[in-house]
Amino acid sequence: MSIQIQSETKPYGLTVFLKVEPSAVKIEDELQVNADMTFDLIGNLETLDYKIADSKEIIASYER
């Protein structure tokens, strides 16, 4: 897992790169819970993307 912070200009964002297991069913539900907590903890965070580390394919994207 790695992260990329977009903090130079608004909207401030965070991209989380995940190594997803092929058997990861309903990962979107877990990511929604994580996104909610992340927005609560980072007050000026406006966007949050989860991507597959290898392909950079978006798994889920959230906005405040």
C-alpha cells in the first residue's frame, strides 16, 4: 500500500494505492467506512480515491 497526497492546490486530495486480492468481495463497503473515518480525521480533505496499485484503476472515489 502507498499513498499520494495532493496538497499544493485545492481541492486537496488523497489517493490510496492498494494491492487488492482477487477474492476481495464487497471491498467498496469497507472502503466507504474507511473514507468516512478519513474525512473525519483530515478536516481539509476534499477528495479521496482508492486505486489498484499495479494498474492504477480506480476502485472507489469519494468527495466531501
